[in-house]
Amino acid sequence: MAVALPLSDAEFSDTLRRVDEGLQKIGELTDALSKVAGGIIAFWLGILAAIVPFIIELTGWGAAASTGVGAPPAAAGAGASTVKVLGIIAAVVTAAIAYLSAISSQYKDLLQRVTNNDGYPGGHWPRSTDDMIAAGSLSGDQNTNWHLRTS
């Protein structure tokens, strides 16, 4: 049975400080990832906003072309619609690249800080107990002064 001693007040305060620092780093990374997610959502909404009207326009141009007489203007209209949707998609892609490039340095900085484990003992999350008697037994040892209480 493993038993762990509580930390002293100073050790416990230091543990809380390190845990708080770790939680702040996680919060900062969460914020950066939320910004990336927002950029991705905006990108796909922009693509959708370009493609849906394009499909509707092509359906109309196809109906006009089926009359025979409206085929030449329908071909020109379909070409103009295609150029328009390609321009919108290019603008959405350019905006997405600019946005993600702007926040990538922030994301890289946060990722580097989160993976920096220098402030943690042995590179692990701080423990709130002492390992001195983690393998204690009823027979005890010289450091922990274990004994069986009989009364």
C-alpha cells in the first residue's frame, strides 16, 4: 500500500504556482486553437457562399441554353459566372492564408511555451504529495518511523 505525506506549506504553494502556470499555458494554447478554428470555419463558409450561387446561376444558364436561341448568351453568362466564382474563391483563399499566417507566429510561440517543461520536476506535472514514503510498509524504515499502533 503506497502512502504519501502531504507537502509543507512552502512546497504546496510552489506546486500550486506551477500548476497555475501550466493551466495558463493551456488556456493560451486553447485561445490560439480557437482562432485557427474560426479561420477554418470562415474559409469554408466563404467557399460555400461562392459555390451555392454559382450552381444556381449555372442551372439558370442551362435552362436558357436548352431553348436553342438562348444558347450563345447562356454560354457567355456561364463563362462570366465561372470567372466570378473563381475570383471569389481566390479572394477567400487569399484571406484565409493571410489570416492563418498572421496567427501562425502566435501559435508557434504558444506551442513552444507549452512544450517547455523546464519549470516542472523531471518534466512532469507537479505532485501534491511527497514521495518519501510512497513504498511504506508496517515494518517501516529509518526515515519514516513507521510503527503499528496497537491501542
